[in-house]
Amino acid sequence: MTNQPYGGGYGYGAQEPPRTPYQQPQSQPQAWPGQGYDDPYADQQHTQQWQGQTWETQMQPPVAAAEETSYLPPQGVAPVAPVHIPEPAPVAAAEPEPEYGPATLAGNARITDAQRARAEGRSPVIEPGMQPAVLTAVLGLLLAGGAALGTYALLVPLVVLQGVTAAGWFRLNGMWPARQGIALGFLGALVADAAMLLSDRSPGVILGTLGVWVLLSLVLQLRSHADPDERMYGLMATVVAAALAIAAGGYLAADSDAVVVGAVAVAAATVVRALPVATAASVVIALAAAAGAGYAVGGMTSDGALLGAGAAVCALIGHRAASYDYPSRFVHFTAGVALPLAAAGPVVYTLGRMFG
């Protein structure tokens, strides 16, 4: 077998000469600059030329206009017509939905009728209505009937009137439950009634009791730990509630005939005032009705008519006070019922003494 020189090619089945230990295969020497090694593959090297397309900008075609690149339907196919969706028929204008305030965790956050009335430029004052007026008339007739029967018969509806007056005034001023103030005002009315019964219905007892109760109300508010403004509001509400409840005791101090005339006149004026008539017209008609009721009940005399008209004026003032700033339904059935009668108590006593 003929030996091939090392580094030559081997045919099929040829074996590579055995290597000595630690013998590495020889590699081609690298040609360094300035060295004279011959490159056996130099004749096989040639310059490569790129045959594909390049990214030269000179070879790129100009960009077509937007109109040319827009989508065109295939030729020979009819374009699909856009589907027309009919618009819903306009809904008839409905009543505007009530506006509500932001939700809170403290309770009902709906906007009140008074706030809506202010926002719309209307008056927020809403009158109690016919039902409280009927209750006022019933209570007034009870006072008139009690006065005709006797002092102690008059005392029962009077105590009811004084209690409702104290509770209604506190709620009318936005203070609720305010149990201490209501109890204090009602207690002052009871003390004044008891003192009048013991003193043979002396009207001076009313003024004395009222002065004492003003001091008690002041002491009660001084012991309160509320804010100064809140204590001032509580003091004023307590004093006025006690004053109204005690002043209603004028029915007990007045002559029985005057009580009958005044209570009936207040009942007539309150019911007429609640009729669905314009405010100015209803006031005039209510005064005329009260004067007529006083004239009829007072023995067909002008004194009875004047007493009835005077009591009606105070009753309408109390009715207006109970309508202030859209009070709640509870206020309508407490202050709206009691204030017309309570406000007329001192006038019934005064005019009864004048015409008696």
C-alpha cells in the first residue's frame, strides 16, 4: 500500500495515520501582514456580487396617493349597499324627574320641596292644609264647649293644646327630639294653670310663671355641652315654646263667654283660610267669617264681632308661622293645629275684659 503524503486527501475506506499522544491537527498558518506565507486558496477566492434587490432609496417606486391605496371593491362585483338602521321614534316629553341630592350614610338625602322651590324661584312656604285646619276647629269647639260647661271641663282641652304647642314649636324650628325643652315648656304651662286655679284665675300668675321659666331655660342651656350657636338656638326655642304654651292659659283666665266667642271664631277662620282660594282673598274671607261667627255666638252684638275678628287676626298669624319654610307633616299636625289657638289666647282674655 502506497503511503499518501500527510495532508493529502483520503479516498473511501482510507484511514488516517495514527497520531501520537498530545498531537493536535495541524492548521493552516495565518497570513499576517508583512509575512510571506502563500495562501493555497488564494486562487479559489473571488469577489462576491449581491444578485438580489437592495434597499437603495433610488430603486424604490414613489408612494401612491391615498386615493389610489384606498380599498376598491373587486371588478365585476356590485358594492354592498350600507344597511340603514331606522332611528327610534322620539319619545313624548314626560314630566321632569325629581332631582335628588348626593347619597349619604346619615339618612335620606333627597332634596326637599323647599330647596326645589328656592331653586325654581318659587316661595318655599306651604300651608298646613285642610286636615290640620279641621283638627284646629275641633279643638277650638272643644275649648268653647268646655268653657260653657265649667272651668275644669275647659282645663282638659287646654292642656292638650299646651302640650301640642310646645312640641310643635320645637319641631318648627328644626329641633327634634329636644325632649328637655319640650318637657320644660309643657311643665311651665301646667304650673301656670295650677297657679291660676289656686289664685282664682288671676292673669298675673301667667307673667310670673313666664319670668321664672325664662330663668330655668337659661340654666338648662348653660349646662349644655353643645356649641355656642346651638345653645343660643336652643335657648330661644325653649323660651318661645314655654311662652306660647303658658300664654295659651289665657283661655283659663278669660271669661267663659269670651272663650266661647274666641274659640268659635278661630275655628271658622282656620277652616276658611284652608280653602283653595288665593291668599289675599282667603284672608279677607276668613276675617269676615270669624267676625260673623263672633257676632252670632256673642249675642248678636258688635262686641262679639270685634272679639271674633281680633281672635282671627292672631289665629292667622299663628297659621302663617306654622307654614314657614315648608315644615314637615309632623309640624303641620302639631304647630299647624295648635299655633292658631295658642296665639289667640291672650287676645281673647284682653278683648273679653274690654267688652265684658
